[in-house]
Amino acid sequence: MTSKQRAYLRGLANPIETILQVGKGGVNDNMIKQVNDALEARELIKVRVLENSLMSAREAAEEIAEAAGCEVVQTIGTRFVLYKESRTLPPEKRIVLPK
């Protein structure tokens, strides 16, 4: 992913709400399934790491991205943004990345 594409996705992610949270249980199989389902439906999601979690946001983002096969767009404070191109969304609803 190029820096231009990453910047474009950061702009799209700015107004969206956090839809998943990583708690003290950390990253598990159920969490990965939820992330995959959310990415398939939306392509771009925001996740928050709670204060009682034993992981930092960067650690959680990298672990989830590796397990789910997606890209980490950005990490800020306790939140991070993930992107993965959807195979089920109709073409007109998909995010078109700049070249």
C-alpha cells in the first residue's frame, strides 16, 4: 500500500465510529472472526484497545492484521484503523484507492 493510498484511507476513517474493542482478553479467534466479518461488510474499520488490556494499540493492530490478512492504516493513541478489500460488496460500494 502506498503512502498516498494510506493517507486517503486515513481521511475516510476519520469520521467513522469505533466498532470493536480489544479488552483484557486480548486478541483471540472470536475477535479475529469479528474483524474479518466487519472488514468484509465495510472494508474500513476502527478498533479501540481498552485501558485494562495487556497489549498496546500497535501490538494489537499488528497481531490482528497478520491473523486477518488485512492492512494497518494508522495507529493513534488507543485506536487503530484496519483495511481489507471486500470480495462480497458490490463494486459501487467498494472503496476505490488512488493509484
